[in-house]
Amino acid sequence: MIMIMIMIMIIYNKKILSNSFIANFNQLYSTAFKILNNAEQTEDVMQTVYIKIIEAAEISNIRQPVNYLSRMVRNTAIDYKRRLKLEHSIFAVEIDNSNLWETSIQTETIVIHRQLLLKIALILATLPKRQQQVFELYVADGLTQQAIADKLNVSVSLVSKDIRDTVNQCQRAVLAN
């Protein structure tokens, strides 16, 4: 019985806060906007506050819901502004418009290189396992052909042939553009 009364009280308090939020929306919006000076950010804060009201697990008896909501909006806006400031300080990147053309060329080059790497990766995936392993040990790990031969218990000439064949297949794929 007590649990039911508590649940009813929580629902009732949520309803009061929700109705107060809607009835005083303009005033609450103005409070957040004064802090943020940005309509989109203010809307984010207002939505966050409303969600907090709706999803609150327990809301005690609030005597002055408008004051409570004003404080809630103000604190949420301040937290939002602090978080944005922190994010901007961490992820700040200066954009120099003088070499915008150069940047687009670099971006295009990066995309082309990624496409070529993808082609090479697909070719490497079709190779026999030993040939893949030899190439990986040679290129990625930087082992000598002798070290690879010793590790895989094969001849140095076989390692050399596998590397040469892999390089030739990759070159053909790249030149096929």
C-alpha cells in the first residue's frame, strides 16, 4: 500500500513539473538562451531538462516547481556551455583558408591512396597463406629474407620468389587503374 502511494506521489510530482515546464517554457527558454546565446544549444538544453523530468526515478515533493525548473535549466545550460568549451579546447583545429585548394588536393590524394590500399589488401587476401605470411613478415615486420626462411623453415629462394610474385600482383592491380 505504501509503495502504491509513493508511486502515485512520484507520478503526480512528475505531472506537476511537466505541466509547469510547458506553461513556463518561454521563461525557461530565455534563461538558457541568456547563458548560451545560441538557439540550437538552448533547444538541446530544454530537451535535456524535459527528459530529466520525465525519466527521473524519484521526484520528491517540490513546493515551487517554477523555481526548481529555472534552477534546473540554468545549471544544465551552464554544464552544457562548460562541456562545449572543454570540447573546443580539446578538438580545436585552426582552418587556414589560404591553402584550401591544397587541402582538397591532399584529401583527393588520401582517398586515392586508400582505394589503392584496399585493392592491395583484396589481392593479398586471395594469395596462398604462406605467401601472405612471407609478405607480411617482410613488409610489416621488416624481417630479412633469411630470417623469414628460418622462421618458416623454407628456402631463401622460395621467400624471394613469394615476395617478388606478391609485389608483381600488387603492381598489376595498381596499374590496372
